[in-house]
Amino acid sequence: MRAAASAPGKVILFGEHFVVHGAPALVASIDLRAAAIVERAESGGVRLSDGSKDNPAVKAVEHVLRRLGASASLIIEIESRIPQSVGLGSSAALAASSSAAALHLLAGRLDLNLILESSHEGEKIIHYMPSGIDTSIATFGGIGVYARSSGYKKLDIALEEILVVNTGMRRRTGDMVLRVRGFAEREPERFKQLLDEAGRIIEEGLDALRSRDLERLGMLMSRNQELLRVVGVSSPELEEAIAMCLDAGAYGAKLTGAGGGGCVIAAADPDKMDEIISRISGRFEVFRVRLGVEGVRVERP
Ligand code: PMV
């Protein structure tokens, strides 16, 4: 009696941090996935295969049980290709895949809204106030616009691939969000200008995506990075990774997610990607990722 499911990680193409203050963000799933196998047990409640209970996957599955009005002991085995704590949505993907596998095992169906709600419950234990970007992308996949007020709206656009460079520096999203809040309180007028500029970048970014204009997309990434520098969430490692991408021929690059460490994304010609990877991979881990992949789905256990 077991079931399996997987869910994708994410990148924020444009608009992190400003999204917390009301601007939209442009977000995409990536083809690095996390998978969960959920198996019935005799007793012991819900836990990971190493016995731990205090994590988003377990909390998400407990929420599924509550909503189904069911009680069961379940063991969750997880496996993920998404690096942790570097802004690629690894914990949300684990929560979504675990909820989906549990739901499939117990009810024989997937209910995306319940998976989203359960993953959000799971995420609460690590992000005190998750914006919902990670869980929306893990559940629904694709590329789209996310705003706090209206949630995630998937768009019918595609961008084949981008590069993700992992600086390997872990950081806490909450600390970075507080740093930006500090800036906004100290310099409200300047922050308002940055927020407006972030909104314009999203509009232009959507245009660039629709017309598959990689050069413009890269230029917009670099413009977005400038705003993130001003509010204080870049770091020496991020700047080093960005400079390496640009030197190696990328059209533009920016941090993705909370900053302070974590990952950089870069837009480049697909023909040049291997060359860029070979120049960076001695220093940082680099992934060539496909964007806009399918959300949570059932897998063969
Ligand atoms: O740490 P991440 O990659 O999940 O990114 C957080 C994105 C922020 O805009 C900084 C915070 C948020 O909740 O949207």
C-alpha cells in the first residue's frame, strides 16, 4: 500500500521582495523535482522514513488527513534533486509531492486546491509567513504572475531554458525580508520609486517572454538586480556569480529568491550555455534548467 508523486522547484524571474510589498512577481517552475513515496504503517502516526516529524512534508500530510477526516499511520520517503535553502522551492516541492502521494493513496485522486492548502500549512513551520509562491508553483507548475492579492495566474508563455548558479550560501528568507522592510521604513519615497520600477520590469519581462527575446530578458534581469542591490539583498558571492555569467557571455543575470546567498539566474543563448557552464562550474554548482514544467503529478512508486 504505497503511492508516489513528484513536484517541481521554482525560480523567481522578476520581482522578489517587491512582491511582499504588493508588486507582482514573475515566477516559473523548473525541471528539478522532488519526489515522495508514502506508505501505510501499522502505527506511529505520520513521519519521514528517518522517523522525523518536524518538517513541512509531515505537516502537509497531517493536514491532508485532517481534511479527509481520516486517521492513518504513514511513512514518507523523500528524494529531491532540488538543492535546499537556496531559494529554489525545495521544501514546498516536498510538501506538495508528499500531500499528493498521501491523497492518492488514501482517496485515489488528486485535488490541487487541497494539495496547495496542505503544502501551505507545511511551509508555515519554516517560513513564518510564506507568500505562497513556492507552494503555488509546486502545485500548478508552468510560468505565471504571482501577486499577494490575487495569487498565482498561470500564463500561456514558454521559455525553454535558463541557467541557475548556486552559490551554496544558505540564508533565511525571513532575515532578508526584514532587511528590505528596514530599507522601506528608512527611505519610503525611494522605496516607492523602486517598487514602481519593479512593476515596469514585470510588464517588459512579460513582453520579452512572449516574443522570446532573450537579449531583452537578460537586460531586464540586470535592471532588476540593480534594484535588489539598492535594497541590500545582494552579497559578494551573488555578485561574483553574476559577473562570471556576464563575462562568459550571458545576456543578463540576477539573484533569484530572497538573496543574501542562494542562487543566481542568467539568460543566455542556448548555444552558449555549455560554454558558460564550463567556465563557471569550477567555482559554483550550475544547472541548465527547463522552465514552465508540469506541477505536482502522480508517479509510479
Ligand atoms: O526564499 P525564496 O526563494 O522562497 O524567496 C522568497 C521570495 C521573497 O519575495 C523574498 C519572499 C516572499 O515570501 O515572496
